[in-house]
Amino acid sequence: MNSFIGNQPATSFESPKKQVSTSNSGTTITLDYPVTSVADIRLTINAVVQSYDNYSVSGSTLTVGGTLNNDRVEILFVGRTYGSIAPSDASVVTSALQDGAVTNVKLGTDINATKLTAGLVPTARLGSGTASSSTILYGDQTYKTAPSGANPTHIARIENDSDVSSLTFTNCFSSTYDVYKVVFYIGTTQANGDLHLRFRKNTSDDFTGTDLNGNMFGEIGTTSPTHFDNGGVASSTYLSLSNNDVYSGASSGLAGEILIAYPYLRSNNRIHISYQGVADGSSGVITYVGSWVYSGSEVATGIQFWSGSGSTRFRKSEINVYGYNK
């Protein structure tokens, strides 16, 4: 059994190998054996021992500090006797590396992204700028403010489960948005009821002008539908969202969407309204389409749903108002 103090020599024990060159020129000599360090050889030129800093080695190439001219060069391969100071290929294990010893300059440039199998990449490493809830990462690897108008903003909501005579949004319009969408479902407690929408100009007053014009059309039934023209506006102060044929039942009512442009910011703008809805009617499904323009000067701050039939009341209802960014 062989025993060693310190690291075991890579090649056990051998007689030193020697290389002699007398026909040479330039600054390099090809070595008989590849080495990894200047300490693996003892170099003499014309019987003068050379210092380690007077030559270099790279594999099988020896480079000297001056120019050779058929000088007597003797190379003693001491590394073959005492073992190379460099570890052999595939011999370094993970535990042999000190934490933090592998620096940026030692990392390869072709590291595959599939090696990132755990953890999160810090946002600062993804791009420049500040990552936040209001910024997104663009293709040029910079964080910028998210584009406006990509999604509507929810502004207000009414959810009602009891019988009421009207449903009102007092201050849902403002200078923040130009365009609004109202999405609603309204159930009724009275058969043959009708539903209307009117604009509010403060907490309690409705529009009073006569500058609201437009129409609402409908179609009743599905097999042989009946078409009608409802006129759409009564007294030029409110919009008709249905005729008086909306059925009252356990799951009946009126559902629809209303698009309203410039209800609040009125400078050189008219209020444009577009509507579509569907209802249960006593004669079948009713489809509604309406469009109106208000050309007056009053400013709308809210809306109110109500019925022209005094006995008609609203029951289970849900209304949502959304604003679209400028």
C-alpha cells in the first residue's frame, strides 16, 4: 500500500524527463511533453538557469524571454515526477469551490436560459427604469408608463335586490374621462313596463333642455319578428330604453350597454349616445337599438334609470359604469 503526505502525485513516481535543443531560433520551442505551469519545468539556456518570470508555457509551447540562435537549451520536466500543480480534467467537484470564487469574468457567454430552473430574476436585471404597478417592460428593455386606454376603469356600481322606483348614479361623470360605458341588467315588477334613462346635472336635478334628439328601434320575436319605431325621446329630456312590452317574471328584465361620449367635458362637443339591449317581452324576445345626440349646453354629472309607468318598479338589478382613459 502506498501512502502520501499531502496531495497524491498525478503520475506516481518516475525518473525526470529531459529535453535538449541546440538547433533553435526565434522565441519558442516545442516541448516533448505538455505542461500547465512554468513550475513544471526547469529551464537552462547556455548553462544559465532561467527564472520563472523569464519564460512562459502553454501546453506544448515554451516561450522564452529573448531570441534563440542555436543556443543550448535544456528542459527538465520536474512536473512529471512530482505531479502537475493543475487539477486533471473533470476532477474538480462543487464542494472544492469557495463561495463567491467564480466571478463574472469567469462565466461563459453561452449560458443557456434553461439553466434558470428556480428563483426569480430581479426586475432590475430585466431592464432599465423603475418597475412598478404602473409601468411595463417594453421591447427595448426599458420600464415605461403603461399605455392609457388599454382597458376601461370601473367607476361606479349599483346592485339592488329590493323594489325601487329608480336607480341613480349621482356623480359618475367627471373631467377624468371622455367616454363612458354603462352595462346593466334591470328586472321589473310590473308586466308591460317601460324603462328610461335621463341625465342628471347635479345631485337632484335632471336635464331641462329640449336639445336631445334621436331614436330607438326594436324587434319583437324571433321566428317572424315585428319591427317598431318607438320615437326614442319623450319631451326631449330622457331616452327610451324599451317599449311597454317588457315582461315581468322570475328571471326577466332588460339587459344592455350604453356608450356615452363627452357627457361632462362639453367644450365644442355634443353628447353622443349609443345603445343596444335585449328584454323578455310578452310576445317574445325583444331587441333594442338606439342612438341619440344632445346638442345643448348642460353638463351631465350622473344618470338615472326610471320607468314611465307609475306602477312599474325595479327589483333585482345590477348596473356598472366604466370610464375610458384619454
